[in-house]
Amino acid sequence: MTHLQVQDDRLAAVRAAFPKEGLFAEKDWLLSSDAFPIGRKFLADLEQLGHRLFVFQRACNQLYHSSVKGKQPTWIARYLDAGKPKELIEFSRRKEIRDDVPRVIRPDLILTEKGYIIAEIDSVPGGIGLTGWLNQTYSSFDGDIIGGANGMLDGFRSVLPNGGDIVISRESATYRPEMDWIAARLNQTSNLEHSASSTVWRVVSAENYEPQAGRAVYRFFELFDLPNIPGIDNTLRANAEDRVTITPPIKPYLEEKMWFALFWMHPLREYWRRELGEKYFMKLQEAIPYSWLLDPTQLPQHAVIPRLEIQDWREAAKFSQRDRELLLKVSGFSPLGWGSRGIALGSDLPHAEWERRIEHALATFESNPTILQKFHKGTLFEHRYWDSDSGELKTMKGRVRLCPYYFVESDRVRLRGALATIAPADKKFLHGMSEAILAPSKV
């Protein structure tokens, strides 16, 4: 069989396996006959990264509660609670969920010439079902897929081991088809194992959800979205009364991008070093991009903002285009805080627009904090894809966002799959789009 025939057979297998309901609502991507290859050394580092990030999130959770109690500086909790309703803040501080952290950890890794940079960590990640389907489909002709055919299914089963409700809001409806797929597959395998016909996992709309005592809930909605979900109070009350469990936990402070800025703050350096351990602290310093909080508080005349060597944020508004290789990011509790909605790259903006955005970030800091982050450009990779217009296999030169999916399981944090998004070289923000290739990763 020729190489071209092999590629054609693989593409045919991928198309044949595609669910008729789709995987993303109204979204397409470019198909490839090949998984994205990574080296064994990189894979070993990826497998260790999951535990580092789990320890980091646990330390973030502890730092917030210590700040609330006054055992750490109170300004930490003040930053993290900015713009959030009082009731939600109180709910997130309940002692019953004090130690709860997300059970699924998905960092967005930008692959660079020197390794990788963690653009952010998503606590309510999309792509779980999509990556599960890709892994299963590509494993039929490739034995080296990271996570194997059923890794993502096993990982998600560990989050809801006895079944439960995957509750999705209208805001997150794009991802409903992939979660329908994963629930159907889990029910299918569960029924085969137990010769039963009950639906153990189900996907339900958040807007008309009625919690059932004893049912576990997987939350697939952002917390800023709560006012748009009728009846959500019933679900929160059931959680408060311990009638249902909810994961990821209702903790808006854990979903802030500003944690990367807090990680780099000098007054907290010894806290991170102690809680993470020297090795993890050093490794995360290599991967977490330097970030700043755009706090408009005036500095003393002798003080400067570290690494930028400016005394006032309005000086940053005067930076030349060359000095504006900086990302502005809405920190979290906002419709602009997910996807690529609230992100702007300074060097791409006209000077007047950059200045306007800095001023807006400073003016809205108390209600909607923004961070500034050093921009790291992805390195170029080549990957084949099917061009439907010409009916030919072509090669794209693109930049890669790698999304490893880690599940916090009973004995350890496990890497269960890694979704590669290969975006055209001219795209600055690497995310799912119709011009990008989506593929699982292989060794």
C-alpha cells in the first residue's frame, strides 16, 4: 500500500467515525490523517506537569483562605474577590468545600523554541469529549496516541465515578455535543460491564436543571453566568445542604488569570517556594509567563514596576510598538474572561487603541481586574491536513497550542490525552478555528 493510500484510509476512518450530531455546535476544523508527534522527553515532562499544577492550584486555594483569615496579606483576597457578588464570595468560603479544587486541569501550552509557556489554566475546559473522540478514532490506526483509546473516558469517569449530571448553560452550549458524546460512551461501556440499561451519566441544561439528592454535578458553566441561569439557587442550596456535590467547586477566585501575577509578586515569593517546594517553584518559573496586575494604586516616587522599570502604568501606554509585546487579559469574572474574547496584543494595536485599553483597564480595575502578560511567540511546526477545496493533502506551517488533560484521580494526577491545535503561522492567538488543524497527540 502506498503512503498516499494510507493517508486516504486514515482520513476515511476519521470521517466515518464522526458523530452525526457533531462534536462542537456550528464549529469546523481542518482534518489531518496524522496525530501531532511529541518526543519521549517532552512527554515525561508533560506527565510531571500535571502534579505540579495540582500542587500549584492547591497552594492558590490555601493562599486565598489564609488571606481571608489574615494569616497572609488581606490584599490577596481583596484582589481575587474584586467585582464578585457578596453572596457568591460567601458561598465560596464555606468550610465544607474549603479544600476542594478542580478535578480536571487543562493548561494551554504554547510550544516555543525553548520548550513551552503556560498561557493559562482552564478550570472549566472544553474539548474533553472532542479529545476523547479523537483519541478513540486515531487509536484505531495508531498505537502511540497519548492516553490511548479510552484514557479520556476513564479520566472523566473518575470525576463522576457513580454517574451524574453534566450541567451546561446556554453560554457554553457550543460544547454540548461533545459532552453528549462522552456521556453516551460512558453509559454504553457501563451497561456492557453491568448488563444494565440505565442512564447513569446525562447532559442537562443548566437553565431548567432540578438537582436530585445524591446526584453528582459536573459544572459546565462559568460563574459570571450565574445570573443568567434561572433556578440556579436551587442547585446552590442543594450543594450547601450537602444533597449534591458540584465539581469544579463554586470558587470564582480559583478561576482568575491573576494567579500568574500573584505567582511573580515579590512579597509572595517565599510562600510559593515553601508550598510548592524548591524544584516545583523553579520549574513553574520556567513555564509561567511573567505577569502584572494593572492596579492603578499610585507608587511612591522611588518605586518602579518590576521588569518594566516604569513608575506609573500610564507610562506603559506610551510604549513603542517594539516594546508592546505584551498581552492585556481580562482576569476572569466576565464574559470576556474565556476564549480569546478579552485578550489583546499590544504590538498589534494602533498606539491610540493601546493607550485607550490601558486607561480602560485602570478605570475598571476595582470591578473587572486586568492583567498584563509577557507575550511568547510560538515556534513553527509543519503538519499535514486535508484541503477539502482542492481534494488534496497539504502541509501547513503553523504554531501549536497543546492542551494536555489531567484528571485528579484517587491515587495520582494522570495525563489522559493531549489536544493539539495547529493554527496558521499568521495567527497570534492560538485557539480552535475553522482554519486550524485539531489532532490528538502521539509519542
